[in-house]
Amino acid sequence: MSNIINNNIIDILGDTVSIIMEFLTFPELICLSITKKENYNKIFVEPFFITTSYNLVIDSINTLNFLKKIGVSLKTNIITNKKLYIKNLIINININLDVLFNDILSKCEISFLQILNLSNCPKINNLTLNNLKGLTNLKELHLKCDNLTNIAIEYLSQLQNLEILKLINCINITNDGIKCLLKLLNLKVLWLTNAQNINDNGFENFSKLNKLEILNLDNCVNITNIGLNYLSKLTKLKELNLNFCKKITDDGLNYLLSLKELKLLSIKWCNNITYNLIKKLRDNNIIIDDFY
């Protein structure tokens, strides 16, 4: 069955996909949701014309095969002569992203892409990210960084319009890589989780990111009070995650009292912080999350 909310939103369920999609045209599709995947091989895609798809979720290999069919149809169809426009792309399966870019996204217009979520794709490597450099309108990017090094961060530094960058499990990224992020002057949200090869020196010039509002340094175990002094220059900071940063003490958190916009501080397993300092922070209207 299919739930056609309007000509912009379609939710497709189950076996009747071919019937629903055989003769329909949706020139400005906002969201295409395909929630049951057994029979994608039965879909007739040649008469199915999409010129704009704002939200696209790839969560199975069958979805991928379906998109290949759509992509070929749109690229070669002489009636529409238009590509698939995507603004929000989420990949929820572990696939070879080079195949994704070469076989599917090359058939789409991705220069308009604003949100790209690859946080469930551990196969990402440095070369894969080189494919992103043309995404000049990208504003939000989520990455699983298991195989990424400083070279990847250098590629990312070319995405000047990024406002939200979530880098998860940054185990191979060092201070040199972090310094490349200082070119991203529009950043408002930055995650650098599990960045165990980064120390205070990586944050020395972080004040250049003067639009930053949310910073997640979960398990950045080598940051100390010196690093917190550098971070205290981020005057617009509202949320800061320092969970498992066990080298920080009361002296470091005292620096954060100068951050008048700071509303939420996470310091789980920061065992060198005293309750007197916690009270002082709370007296400054800072919510302390996950303190043991």
C-alpha cells in the first residue's frame, strides 16, 4: 500500500509499489520514504519522474538498487531531462561510498546538498572525503572517523559553509588536523569525540571559531586545564561536553565561568572536580549534566 499525503510527501509500504509508482509524476518531491524492501525489483521506474527530493534515506542495499534504477531513468529520460535534486541525504548502511558517489550521486544534482549523514558508514576513508569538496552548499555533516586521518580534515576545511560538523571516534586525528578546522568560520556545532591524540595545543587558536555554540569533546582524554583556558575564549558557547576528560580540575572549570552564554556542561567521570566547584557553576545558572 502507499500513503500519498500530497504530491510532495509519499510513504510507500510493501508489495504494491509497482502499482502506485507506475504512472505518477511528482516534480517537487520533498520526502520519499520506502519502508518495506522485499520487492523493489518489481518497481517500474521509467515513467516515474522526480526532479527534487529534499530528504533521502538509504537504509538497505535494496534501497540502493532502487536508487540506481531511478538515477539511470532520470539521467537518460528525454522527457524530463533533469537530475534528482537532493538536499538531505542519510546513509544508514555500511556500503562502499565510492560506489555511492560514482554510481548514484553522479546521476543526481548534489551541489544543492545541505545535510549529509554518514555516521553509520565506518568504511569512509580519506579518498572518499575528497569527493565531498564540490558540496559548496553543505551546512551539516556527520562522519564516522574510524579510518580518517588529518588529510580528511584538510579536505573538510574546504567546505566553508559548514555550520554543523559531527566527527565521531576521531582516533587517528591529531592537533594538525584539528587546526585545519579553524578555516570553518561558520561552525556553530562541533563534535570531536574520542580524539585521544589531541591535546591542549590543538585548541590554542579555537577562539577563531567565534560562532561556535555547541562543542562535544567526549573522551578527549588529553585535554587539561590549559585547554579549558583556550576554550574559555569561545564567548558564544552554550553547551560543552567534557565527559571522560579526567585530567581537568577545578582550576580548569573556573575558566569556564567567564562564558556568560554557557548553559549546559557535561563532566561525567571527571573525577578531579569537587562539589564546591559544581555548586559554583550551578550558582552561575550552568546545568551540570552527568556528574558522579
